[in-house]
Amino acid sequence: MTNPEVPEAEMLLVGSVVEGEATAVFRWGVIVDLGLSRDGLIDVLYIDDDDNYQVGDRVSCYLSAFDEMKNKFILRPPGQVPLAERLRRLEEQRGLSS
């Protein structure tokens, strides 16, 4: 789906790795200034307990989608999968080792 308010050239970046700067850190995620028309969001589902994001950090992320409801690009660290998927894989591994 295309959003007429987001330049087409920016939508073409979906699926690529981009860099930005963390501008806000919350319990629910990290806001990243990508230098684009909209900020990006790393959802808490993609953040590990040992990740320590701070305002001003340079962040390299996979731009996975544009969320029209949040009016933000959805980001995740390269190679990272959502927490639910990581937990499912862990349960599978535990089941195999029993």
C-alpha cells in the first residue's frame, strides 16, 4: 500500500538497511531519525534486554515496512526477529532436547 504523503523514493527503501540516529527511547521502543520525511520505530518486540539504546546513538536498521496508523517506518535490527518468534524457537529447542 502506498501513502501519498510519503515520497515514492522513500517507500522504495523498504526492505533495505538504513542508518539513523536514536532521538527518543521509551519502554515501548526507540524512535529513529532516518533523515526521511517520517521517523522510524524499533518496536520493543525487537529489543533484547541487553540492548542499551540511548538518545544520540547511531543505529543501523532493516526498514521492514511503513505503518500508516503510526505514520512511521517500522524498523528492526538486522538479523533480529520478534520476541514471540524467538520464544517459539526456544520452546522448540527445549522440546527437542527433552
